[in-house]
Amino acid sequence: MMPSNPDKPKINPRQMVKDGRQNELYALISATGYIPDEGNFSDFCQSLLSGFALLATGNPGSGKTVFSDALFEACNLDYYTVTGRDELRQEELLCSWDTPEQEFFMQQARPLIAARPENERLQTLSMCREQRWTREFLILGEVAAAYQRAGENGFPTLLRLDEVDKFGAAIEDALLSPLAAGVIYVERLAEGFVGCTEAEFLPIVISTSNDSRHELSLPFRDRHLHTYFATPSLAKELEILLARCPEIGPANLSQALKLLDAIRSVAGLSHYPSVRTAIQLARAFERDKVVELTEGNVSVYFTYFAKNWRDAEYLKKQLPYLLSCVGTFHQEVDGLLAERDAEWAKHWARQRGLVDFFLSEKLSDAPVADSSPFGESGNVFQNDFSFTPATM
């Protein structure tokens, strides 16, 4: 569990949405550097209003896990998280009895019981045995602790169930009760259950799944609202990079995005780069002060996006295509960057000036009968540098 910062106020996102302040909540999350997809954010708001958990599915690296991290940072909630893995045990999520402490308690009690008058010993022994099954001897797992703390504090906690497709059927079934009613029933516990019974204080639960291990059960899905994290458009991806990596210049943002966009257009790969890869690659270019990607240096960065030997070898054969895409003006990437950065606009204006000069020289030397100055013999096309710099 990651506790909230006691020096900062807690913010209740559920109450914000109920008050019609969704735009404020979106701005708070965006201020952390994470830019939510509008559709995913709308689904999240519906989960807050309904009290249901949110099941976020999508490819690895699409922003599912980071969404809850951004919510934690934005709202300063107590943050509980469990990640699916092989041999995950129910007690790690729910609860278990502290058997050694129970035995030690009875060892300490026996001399006291023996010292009681004989007619009181049986009753005292019975009371001690009952006390073994009280809350002080119960160890709460991460899920139970999130619900219990929300109930005790009268304020929502944040619970992330990460990669739930790795939980397995038994754990999915065990989570149905807290997801549906906010409580976990515990055998022998004097109070009967732990958790939160007030709907307004229920934990904000975000479950994530890559759908890579096994199909989630229908009852488990029914305890959630669903949202799909799709690979964002290039414009959205650029917006995310600008927010997450404000220190990176336009040249390296452009090179990273255009390279990955070209890779995504190559058919036959077993793995395609995600937004997470774009952030990592742009930071690597900036760190290494990459001025221009060439066949000589691009192989250094294959480790970021070629996830196996077969993909790496296949992409090496595509290098001329990939590098031509990186070196060519891209309206969606370079155009948007130029609107934000005057120097980047000037850079492409200069490039266009060079191309115009090259074309005018080529035309002056060409035979009059040649009516196609942009024929196959030329490697430069008019629309390669079609950007008109915006007024800065």
C-alpha cells in the first residue's frame, strides 16, 4: 500500500463527478503528465457514478496501468495494488488468521486460566478461545485492507487489480463478494465480515487485463464496467509525449514517433510498439543527443522495439523504408510540432526551400518535352515538404 501524502489534501473523484466537475478531474489527471483518452475517461466517470469497478483491457503499453498511477498522484488517495502472477494466493488479496499469534495468545492465557477459581476456569477458557477469532488476529490482504480502510476512514481508497487475466478462476470467484457488496465474509470472525458497507465510500477499483492468459469469467466481468484502451492516434500520442516528456526537443519527438509509426505499418511483426515504447525511445534519443537517425546508429535502438530476434532481423531489412519515413515531413507529427515550436517550423521551411531550389534547377535542365518533372527518376516529391509554417 502507498499511503496518501498527509501534507496534501485528499480529493474524492467520485464526489467530483457527482457534482458535475468531470472537466476539473480530467485537468487534475492531465496535470500529472498522463493525458487520458476521452472515451476511457468517460467510462471511468460512469464507473464512479455507478459504484462498479472499471475493467480496462487493451494491449500492453496502452496506458491501462499508468491511468491508476496518475489518479493516485492527482487525488492523493491511499493506493492499494495487486499484480496477477502464477501461484498468487487468496490470502494475499483477502485475509488469513495469524495462527502463530493465536497460539502464543493461548499459551499466555493458560497460566492465567489455571490461576482462576475452579468454577470460573471453563468460562475463562471459553472467552479466551473466542478472543482468538477477533479482528486483532486477522491479517488483511491488499484487497481487504483497501475496503476496510475506506470503511473506517469514511473516504474512498484506490485499488488496482493489475493483470487480472493471470489471477485464475478461484481468485476471481473470491473477489465477487467485495466487488459486488464491498464486504469479505470471514469464517469465525466475531463481526462476521470486514470491508465497507457505505456505497459513497467504496474503494475506486480499476482492474486491468491484457487478455493474454485466460478468459475472465462472466460473473467477474459483470462486477465491472468495461473500457478498452486502444492504441492512440499519432496526434494523441504526440500530445501524451509532450505532457510526459516536456524536456525533449521536437527533433527527437519527431524521430521517435515517425520511426515507430513506420514500424507499425510493417506487416508480419509479432509485436508492435506501444505508447510506452515511444516515451522510452524519445528519452533515449534525447539522452544520447541523436541528431539524425542513420543505418549506422539506428541499430543501437532496436532493443526498444524489436522484442525478439525474428522481428529484429526482419526490421533490419526494412531500414531504407524506415529511415525514409523518419527523414520525410509528416503532416500529423511535424505539422503539430511546428505549430508549437517556431524553430521547428523554420527547420521545415528551410528544407522546403532547398527542395524548391533543387526542383527549379532540375526543371531548367530538363527537356521541354518532359511534362512530368516529378517522374520516377526523382526521389523528391512535392508533397514531401508541403507544410506551410503557421504564423508564430
